[in-house]
Amino acid sequence: MTSVHVHELTGLKPDALATYLAALGMLRLVAEQKDIHVRGFWRDERFVLVSVLDRNELETFLLNEYAPTPVLAPWNGGGGFLDTPDDAGAVSLIDHIMRFKSPRFAAIREAIQEAQAVIPRRLPEVRSERDRLTVRLRNVRNQIRTLPAGSIERDRAKEELNELERLRSAARERVEEVKNEVKATLLQELARRWSGSAREWFDASVILDAAGKPGYSFHLGTGGNEGNQDYTAGFQQNLLLLFPDGNPADNARSQLASLLFGGSDRALVVQAAGQFNPGQAGGTNMGAGFFADPAVNPWEFVLMLEGAVALVAGMSRRGEVGRARVSSPFWVEAASAGFGSASELEGSPRGEQWLPLWAHPLEYGELVELIREGRAQVGRLQTTRAGDLVRAAARLGLARGIESLQRFAYLERNGQSNLAVSAGRFRVASRSHQVLLEEVAPWIDRLVWHARRTKDNNVPLSLGTVARRAQEALFAVCRHDATPTEWRELLVALGEAEFALLRSGKNPARRPLPRLSWGWIAAADDGTPHGRTALRLALSLSSQHRPPDKDGTAIRDSIRRHFLPLVESNRDWPRFHLDDRGRAERDPELVCVGRDLVTDAIALVRRRSIWARTSDPERDRAPQLPLWAAGSCEATLEEIGAWVRGEVCDDAVYALARPLLALDWGKINKNRLGSTLSTKYDGVAEPLHMLLRLAHLPFDVPIEGSNGGPEVSVTVRLDPEPLRRLAAGDLDGALRVVVRRLGASGLRPVFRRGVARSGLARRLAASMAFPISRADGARAARLVCKPYEVKDPEEQPAAQA
């Protein structure tokens, strides 16, 4: 029976793109060239290979049998095909490889020959002429050094030198002209001629559209080239380090063992690894001293590009209808959020790749299907943005078997170098409340897109900051099973972003928050006394509407109109009411402008008290405050008393209240969902608030009988004077007016005077913006008033209009 060996490849880790791709390269090479049933998976931050090969056989295969993939770039200037060094007699990398006679190099030799056959003879001819002139120039320069100054021979040599420089410059121009002519058809010819592993490399690095125009995969730069670094030349150079004459070098085995299994042997050589391994990119502060040279293990570089072949890209029309673009597996547009060094000012034109980590052994064919499918879905839509992929990972929208996604962001770092920066990991799992993100994700995507500063979109920097904060909060609730605190932070970030949009000029992303469901309350409820109290106070404040008509079939006039200038406020996607300059339309209803909770709450109550006196000139009853809590979302007397005394943070309440204004109040009111969020605050009510509240209710004061049931309802006429006095800090004056008004209605307060600082008086005025229930209204009357004396109807005073 054939034994199976499990190899823990400790050197192949998933947090660097180089070693991730090297792991794919190991699996690919062993599967295609030695053990077709080999399997691989990730465990404990390392790649695990399951094969019939033991360690010695695995190393021997790579050293003596491994047939390199033709990693070539005839279309690049540094690939050794279109150009060669000016020095005559210089041997290029591909010339070295062509000298290898071993059958293992047959595929790469054949691909080189096919590429050279495509190149017309005119190019070698003009290159030969340029090289001849270069040699002649060098000889004349050396001759001039030997001639005496001022001699006729020296002057003639200088004239010849100037003429040679002119001729060589013209020859170089002819070389470039011919190279450009060759490039126009070279890619199409290679796509037609190359087959096998050479064609696999071509498909991984170059994508031709229907018209034959090239696009390039993001993980391989521009067809295997990154700035001045040609990855294909690096591949060939490292092959020569490992196999200098076609046979393994003396240290090739130790370098291989160091990469795969870890070891103390010196296995690194001074060489740039490009974008694939930022930790070994070299430069300032990248080593033990002030400066370090770039270093790489030759086997890591070779296996890295062998693994890159598995990430085959293509053309797609994802994201925007009619716009074709390069589509790499698990590629998304960049998001400057989700990792500590992210910045909204940082360029990431190549986007990101979120590569899968799987915990169950897969054969290479199975892995290819998983990777080349390379897509995640949210609902019926394929993801094109990082935020979409985060939600897909959190909701099991990915292929089965994927345990997590390793995020790599292609960023411009270390000057203008592109680096594949590890930007964290997201575990694929089903998590609670994730469906809520469907309500706000499109809004956040639109916000982030239009918050970018461009030549045509000069948005304020503050908008980019809040957009990033909202996206960071979205990432936080998807990274793991989010806590109520993280859901609350997302809500707060949404409210801040909505308020910032209102002040961001003519930005096309200016849309209020869409309608939110009740699930946000359950997600943000941490169950603690103080946390739930702040949430319930915010909910009661944001829930207020005009009291319903007698039939009670519909609610109307949400207080959201006092916080935001809105048109079509009842739609799922409302709009801001803006003038031609993009500014909020002047509206007397817009009174809560983000100053602070106390000031805006006072402004809200004062504005609604004006409604009570002017909105219905033909009313048949005394005016009452038109602030009524929908869906049983009232606050309790104890919760409001705690806020009045400063036991609950104003900012915590106000930050939650702003986004909660967007809740679907019609559904909440219909199902009385507020009753499902029970109170947890075990405090005491505030007597001053209760007394003042009896004069600021949207309903008649219920009076309890001896059996605890309602016996009679007392109408208290709304008077704007107490609110004005409280806002000015005059508590005693406000109490005198309230006591007089309550007395006129038959209620007899147990105290009539009060003294307080102006700050407390203003908080008492603002507390009228937190609605209470009828039961709490009856309790307040029982606690701060003497027993009500029920009179015959003929004896009761008529309510004053």
C-alpha cells in the first residue's frame, strides 16, 4: 500500500503574496509533473502538502526533474528578445538558457525559438548596426586618450567621434521604430503560436480583448514587468543561479530546504523581489541598520511565478455595463479602509486581490476551478468592490471550502513603487445581522466613490475622512461576529457621513440615508444599563411624529424634516432639497443643525409648539405639543431623569439619534416594535421634569383612580412661555407659569417653586423632546400632584382655547 506523506511547508506563509504564490507553484508543479493526486491546504499559517513523495523525493524532484514554465516576455524591452545590450559579445539570459541541453528545459527552449521566429529579420539587422557603431565609438574614445593634445590626429578623431555619435543616435531611433512595429503584432502572433505551459503563462500575464488590444493582470504588472524590473528576467536569472549549467548548483538543495521547511542556512541573495514581498524590498529602515539591500531566495522567486500562472485573468464587464476591464480572480476595486496604514490620499490604481485560504485538502484541478471561478456574490450581484467582498465573506457568499480570504492591496509605497501590501484577513462565516448591510452598502459605496478627490471632483477633505470612517465601520462588522458596540459605531458613522454630505457642495453622492429596518436596534443593543438607556433615549427622540388622526391608520410629519432638508421623505431613497448652488434650501422647519443635543432639542420643541398654535386654526380643543412617539418607542421617566442629571452622555444619544431618524417608522408603528426593547435603567425619576412634562404632552393627562385604572383625562393647554423661560435659564419663572397652567386644569402640584443653574434649566427644556407614554404621564401626575378631585361635568372648568 502506498504511504502518504504530509509536508508542513513552514516557509510558505499566506501573509505575503510571494510565499502565497510559491505555495500555489509547489502544488501546481508537483501535480502536473510528478504526483497527479497531490493535495494542498492551509493550516496554522503555513501550507501543507499531502503527497506520495517523501521529503527527499520532493526535493529531488525539484532539483533534478522540475521542468520550468516558459516565463518569458518577448513583448517587453528587457525580456531579451526585442533588445540586447549594446556591448558586442554580451550573452543574454535567454542565450544562456538556450545552451541547456537537458530535456527538462525543452519547453522553455521551444518557446524562445517560437518567439524569435515571430520577430522579423529587420530588427536583428538594425540592432547589429547599432551595436557595430557602439563598438566603433568605444574604440575611437580609447584612441583619443592616447593621442597628444592639439595634434591633427586628435582633432580628426574627435570629428569622427561626433559623426559616430550622430550615426549611433539615428541607429537607436531606428531600433525603437522597428521594435514598435514588431510589438503591434507580436502579442497576437504569440497567442497563436504558443501552447502548453507557455500559453498558460501568456494567459496569466496578458489579456487580449476582441480587437486584439492587450490588458494586463494586476499581480504581474504590465505583462510581467514592473517599472524598471522585468519579472521574467528575474525568473531566468534565478533559474541560472539554481541551475548554472543546467544542473543543480551546490547550494540549491539547502536553499530549497530553507524555503520549504525553514532553516538557518544563508539562502537569500541580493535581488529585488518587486511588489510580491514588501518585507524584503530593502531600502531605508528595512533592516538591522539604516539601510538594507533587497533580498530573496531564488527558489521563492521561481516558485512564485510558477504559482502566478494559476491566477488566470480575463476580460469582463463587471461593475459597469458596456465597460470591459481586466478581471483577475478575487479582484476588487481598492478601498482605503480595513487596515491600519490605509489612507484616503493613497493611490491604488490596481485595486486589491482577496485570495482564498482553504482548510480541506484540494487537488490542483479542484483549486484551479475554485480560483478561476474567482468570484463572490452578494444576493444576485457579483462583487466588484472591497465592501461587497467583505459582505460576501461574512454571509457565506463564496465557494464552499474557503475558510478565509487573505487581502492584498496593490499600493504605491516607498516612493512610487507598487507593493502588494498584506491588508488583513477576513474569515468566511455566517454572522448575525449581516442582512442589514444590504440596506446601507450601496449608499456607502456611492459615498466612498464620490468622496475621492480628483481634478473634476474637488470635494472637501472632511468628506473623505467620514467616508473612510463609514467604510472602516462596515469592514469591522464583517471581519468577525461583530459586537453591538461595532454595530453602534457603524450607525454613528452613517449619521456623521449623512450630515457631512449635506455640507459638501455639489457632490453627486448627496443622498440622505435610505430607509432602515428595526434590526439595527437589535444589532446595536449591548444590553448594559447605560448603553441601552442611551439607545432608548435616541430611539424615543428620533421616533417622533405628529399625533395620529382619530382613525390612527397613518403616521405623518416625522421630525427628520427638522434635521435635514428633504423631498420625498417617505420614499425608500429620499433626496435632499437643494438650491441651484447645491446648498440646502432655506426652510423654517430646518432648526436642528448639529450644534449640540440640548440646543437642537430645545429648537425642535419650540418649533413644534409653534405648530400646535398655528397649524389648525379651526381646532376644537386646546393645543397640545405635537411630538408623539411612534411604535411604543417612548422613554421612561427614569431614563429621562438620568439624562437631565447628566448620567447619560449627550453625544452618545445625539450620535445615535441622527441615523435612527431613517428607520422605517411606518412598519415600526404598525407592529409596535418599540415595546420589544425593554428598559434596563434602575434609577429615579426627576421631579422637576415630571412637573414640567405635565404641561408639555401630546395627549390629555390620564388620572388614575383608586383601583389604579384610568378615571379621567385632564386637558392641559400648551403655553410657549415656560419653554422660553427654561431656555433662558429661568427655572423659577417657568415653574410659576406651569403651576398656574396646571391649576387652571384642576391639577394641584405638590411644589410650586424651584431654583437651579441655567444649565439645568436648559436641560429641562430639552427633556421635553423625549416623549413619554400615557402610563408614565399618569404616574407623573400621581407623583408630583395632589389627588385629583373629580367634579361633575357641570363643575369642571372649560378648557381654554
